[in-house]
Amino acid sequence: MYNKFFGILLLILIGAFSLTAQKVKPVYLDETRPIEERVKHALSLMTLEEKVALCHAQSKFSSKGVARLGIPEVWMSDGPHGVREEILWDSWSEAKWTNDSCTAFPALTCLAASWNPEMSAIYGKAVGEEARYRNKTVLLGPGVNIYRTPLNGRNFEYMGEDPFLASQMVVPYIQEVQKNGVAACIKHYALNNQEVWRGHIDVQASDRALREIYLPAFKAAVTEGKVWSVMGAYNQFRGEHCCHNNLLLNKILKDEWKFDGTVVTDWGGAHNTMQAAMNGLDIEMGTGTDGMTRSISNAYDNYYLALPFLDELKKGTVPESVVNDKASRVLRMIFRTTMDSRRPWGSFATDEHAQVARKVAEEGIVLLKNAGNILPLDASKLKNIAVIGENATRSMTVGGGSSSLKAHNEISPLKSLTAKFGSKITYAMGYASGPPAWGREIPSKFNADTLRAEAVRKARIADVVVFVGGLNKNHFQDCEGGDRLSYNLPFGQDQLLAEILKVNKNVVVVLVSGNAVAMPWADRVPAIVQAWYLGSEAGPAIANVLSGEVNPSGKLPFTFPVKLTDNGAHSFDQLSYPGDSILQVYKEDILVGYRWHDTKNIAPLFAFGHGLSYTSFEVSKPQIDKKLYTKGGIVELTFSVQNTGKVAGAEVAQVYVTQKNAPVMRPAKELKGFKKVFLKAGEKQTINIPVKVQDFAYWDEKSSDWKVDAGEFVLNLATSSGDVKFQVPVRVK
Ligand code: BGC
């Protein structure tokens, strides 16, 4: 009896105990507690080996969590234009899943060309939802390396040549991605402005160039966007690889900007254990340290931040505080993402996302030239429209390197033009390139003369020719791992265009590219449309702009020089571009893009900020409320913009600042404010653009700090860097 009584009592006690035990969560799992407290607690439960395991890859795209504590692995994915297809654990091959075909969004150059931060927000939200749906911890993007040369094979993945524009555009993308509980990863930090010798070239740039041109968009991503991860660049800066560069990572990113997230290498970007340990790197990815080109089963243990790092920690050459800091950063990122139980579920390849892709594409397309208003195409007056060019049908989501996408649906320009203009459309390929291939160029086997003859025949009898050409995502075009070899169009397109122009003057050139190109035919062609890589909805967006259903409103995020040597980087010897294979010196210094053209009076083919519309606008003289400002002040420019034409459209008002009589060299003008204004036909709106006096600053190399001089400045209200409408003088005291 007694025994039975005690038995029951014991059972009740055990039950009650286990119920309370279930209720008390360990601190690191308790989401009501501050993340810092949880990170500290989790760290206190971990062994040295477990901490080190957080700091390097365990597969091509993942790194370990702490399974014993229920802390999940980190899964990363490219980025930045959509969520890449799954890749095999141990090799670069596709995993061949059937459920990983994504929405391909327009390339970031197109996003930047919208000059509309709202487009960045809807883009970030949609791509973030796709990454979340695929359960990614990190989306490897966006990229904000400054456009220094039109030859850079990866410019299409970035946001143009101006640090202010890139900063404004990158922040909403990051914020919206991260609302999905997915970390954005700003890349490639820093000075990865070419693909030639990217793995080792040692970039020498001045402090001013660094601070004024190459870092601001990264800084905005960190301090305003609050980005949760940063990818180091492949190249070196001042003799140290960027993935473990003390100045860039420890001093600037972590100390100055107070970055509290993780620094990830670019794949294979680490080269040395002590530097990786001490110079600010947190997670090492992609390094084939086994010395073989193929992975071996334990290759990941040989990473610089794997067993060799553990050895140094055990020997005491690296203090444990170093691994504690790295592991804390990784834990913080995991708590912010996959361990946030409130994160939404995401969605994938939906119609809504396709609409976002189309909207961004339509806002980013730039009308460069439209003589005699040949555009929009008037279907009622045209009987025969010859579409010519390989890019009218070619997939532009595949290729280009790591940003290549397996798109759920990609609609070609030819398909959409045919849907709009029906049997009036005839098509000829005109020229041919080979298929995209990693790291090599495969020429086409088509006969160029035959293709050209057919195109000329069709052009001769057409009312109008729509030439859809440009670059593509092949090696040596707009593609990772190599730069373009020539500023001219490839695959015989210049010759083809010259021959078409001999038989038909009504030629509309639609350029699909992420880079400026030489246009020896620009004077003879009435219309030129810069159409970028537009993703899934490329066809509808292009067709809508050509037909006038959408009024183009994009503006160039970089300058189109007439010839390559008009560009700053190419105005010097080989050491400036591409370097001598070891060293490279940025000789144009802070005069990148329009800063070079404007300061040196070199007229561009198309200016930074240029873009036409099917309507016309009138900008009124801006008013300011006073003439004298303090260094902490804000100049408010108030003016009106009126749509003086017959259709709705949008204009981008741009404010460039000039310093008069500066004690140091300053560019002729620099973008410091802009606003995109949407107006119905005839509508007029009053606009206000605030410009911070602090943004008049330059980096003072003597004091190693930003400096605004007292004195005279001019605010230029413009519709492109080449078209200043009004100048407003102000003084700073
Ligand atoms: C690229 C990165 C990319 C990584 C992973 C590298 O080759 O430079 O941008 O995120 O591969 O695919």
C-alpha cells in the first residue's frame, strides 16, 4: 500500500518537474530576450571546435550551425537578380531540382537606371520572399562596386558609377530583403572594379578615391541599410587581400561603421590563416585549399579558418576572443534569420513577382535617342516591322557567371513584339554568338555572311527595323571572370548595322547590355533604347516601351563615352587599366565617370543621368529660403516640374553640387540629390529636394576626415549631368 502510494507520488512529481522543465527555455532559445544575451549564452555552451566550425564552409553553399544545440546551418545563395538554382553539395554542377526555377528580376544596372528607390523596395521585397521560400539564410547580393570602366565584365550586377545614386538605391533593397528573415550580403567589398586578374591584382587608390567614390554605397548599406552580411572582394588593396584586409574590415567596416554582422569571403577569397583570423573575416567559403581543382572529401577541414585556425587557437597564437567574436557574429546572423520564429514564409515564382520584375524593367529602360519621334511605333502606320538581332530571342538570364538564373519563365522580345504587332513582324537573326560557357569563349558555327544577307534582305522591304543587339552573358561579354576585350559591339554587329542602314534608314536600336558600348552608327540611327538585362519579363517590358504603352523614364546610371580613351581609367597607361598583372593604380583618382568627363571637358556620347521620354517637361527656376548655411544645414530646393506634352510620363530632377575656389581638387560637379516625378499630361507639381550641406564634404587626407569648407557653392538643377537647367549659388559659413 505504502509502496503504491509513493510510486504514484513519484510519478506526479516527475510529471510536474518535466512540465516546468519544458516551460523554461534556455536563454539562447528565448526569443523574448535580447539577441545579444542569447548570443552570449549560446557561445558559453559551445566547445572550441564548435565555434571554429561556424567559421568555414561545409559544402559549396553552406556552413555549419550547432546541431547539438538546435542551431541551424547557414545556407547561402546567389544573388543578386533572383535566387539561383540548387547546386550540388560538393561541386558547381546544378542539383537538377524541378522546383527551383525562380523569378528573374532585372539586372541591378536596370534597377539603378530607374532612379526610383521605390523600385528598389519592391525588388528587395520580392527577391527576399523568393529567398525565404527557398529557406536561404543569406542572399548573396546586392553588389555596389562602382562602374570604373565599360570593360568590366560584372558592371551589369552593380548600380552604376555614382556613389550617391548607388547609396540611395541599395538601402531599400537590403531593408526589404531582410524583412523576410533573410540576410542580404553586400558585395564585393571593395575595389573589385574589373574581372581581369581579380584574384590577385593589388589595387592602389588614394584615401580620397576610397572614401568619396568606392566606399559610400557600402557604408550606406551598413549604416542605413543595416545589412547583416558583407562579402569581401577577390582582389588586394594596398597589399592585402580584401577578404582579410585589416584596413577595410577591422578598421573601417567594424570599428568605424560599427558593422555587427558577418564578413563572408568571396568563394576562394581567403589565402592565409593568420590574416583570415586576425583581419576581420568571419566565414570562409569556396577555398580549394587541397591544391587540387576538384574537392576532396575533407577539403572543408583544410580551409584556412578550419583545422589550421583551430591549431593556432590551441597553440595560443590566436586568442580565443578572436573566435568568440567570429562565432558571435555568425550566431547573431542565424538568430536574426532562420531562428526568428516570426519570419514570414515567403513565396516563389509568383505572378506578383513577375509583375515586380516587369515594373522595374519598364522603369529602368532608357530612351537614349528618338529623332523625328520614330518611337513609339505606330501600329496603324506600319505594315512590315523587321526585328533583327540575336538578342531578340536569346535567353539573357542564363550565363554571366554566378548571377546566372534558372528562370521559371523568360519571355523574349520577339515573342512580345509578335504578340503586339502580329503578322507585321518578320525576324532575322542577323548575327550569331556561341553558347554561354564558364571561363571560355565558344564561337558560333553559323555563317556570318549568310545571316547578314538574310537580315539585309528583310530590312530592305521593312517600314521600320527594330535591331535587338548589344552584348550577352558569354565570357568576354557581360560575364564574371573576364573583361570585355573591345568597347565595340561584338559578333560583327557594327558591320551589320552599317549594311542595314544602307537599305533602310528607319532603324530603332534596342541595346541589351550592362555596359556602355561604342556606337559608330549613332548619328545615322534615329532611335536608340538602352534595354539592359531585364529578366523574366524582358519581352513585355521592351514591347510596351516600343509600342508606347509604357512611356520610358529611365536615366543612365553611368556615362557612355564616345571612345574608350575618353573614360578616366583608360586615359592613362596600362598600370591604370588593367594593371601590370600584379599592381594597379587608379590614376584618375576621384574623377570617375561623369566627374572625369565634366572636369576635363570631354563630351560623352550619352551623359550620366540622361534619358528621354515620349512627352516633354518644363522645370521652373528653383527657390531656396536663404543664401547662407551652416555646416549642419540643409538646402531645400523648391521648384515645379510640368508635363508639357500629350502623354503621362516621369522626369528625374537631379541636383549636382559644385564647390567654387576649393583648396583641393574637386570634380566639376557631383550628384547630391534627385527625385523622380510622375506627371499626367499637362500636370504640374511642386517639388522639393533637400540637399545636406554635410554632403558638400570631401575627404580631407590631412585630417583623415570629411571636411566642408566655408565658402561658395553652386547647386545645379539638372535633368542629366549634361543638361543643367538652373544654377543656384549658396554660401557656407
Ligand atoms: C562570385 C560571387 C558569388 C560567389 C558564389 C563568386 O565567384 O564572385 O559574387 O556570390 O561566387 O557563387
